[in-house]
Amino acid sequence: MAWIYLLIAGMTEIIWAIGLKEAQGFTVLLPSIVTLVFIIVSFFLFAKAMEKIPIGTAYAIFTGIGAAGTAIVGIILFNEGAGIGKLFFLVLLLVGIVGLKLADGQGETK
């Protein structure tokens, strides 16, 4: 269950990161509220995940999902650049996230 919490926490991080952009410095009400709600949800689920997953692994995966997901959403929704270098490093980041999960599955959890 901890891994599910962590996955959802990372995905909610993507939502609040987009919300930050749309809130325009917390000057637009609805995106500001959505952002704050998803920050709370994200960190709550992250904290629940860390009850079973080592902090280093949990934090790396949490931020990795958020960073990669936000970059992908930026490419798709906000027409941000998607050069070969950016795509290569996004894939490398995702491979690292999967690698951390696989390495953690070898008895490092409580």
C-alpha cells in the first residue's frame, strides 16, 4: 500500500505544480485553492508512504515522478520544448525511478 501512496503522491505533485503555474503567484483564486488542496494531499500521502519506504528512496521517487510528470505535461499542454536532450534525460529519470523501486524491493524496507 505504501507504494500506491507514493505513486499517487507523486501524481498529485504534478497537479499542484501545474496549479502553481495557473495560479499566477496565487493571484487567481480557483487554481490557488486547487494548488493548496493538492499540496496537502500530496504531502499527506508522501508521509504515509514513508512509514514503510526508506526516506531516501521515497523522496527520490516522489520528486522524480513530480519532476518527470510535470516536464511531460509542460511539453504536452504548454508547448514547452521537447528536444532530444530533454527527452533523453526524462527517460533516464524514469529509468532511475524504476531502478530505485526495484532496488528497494530487495529487503530494504521495514
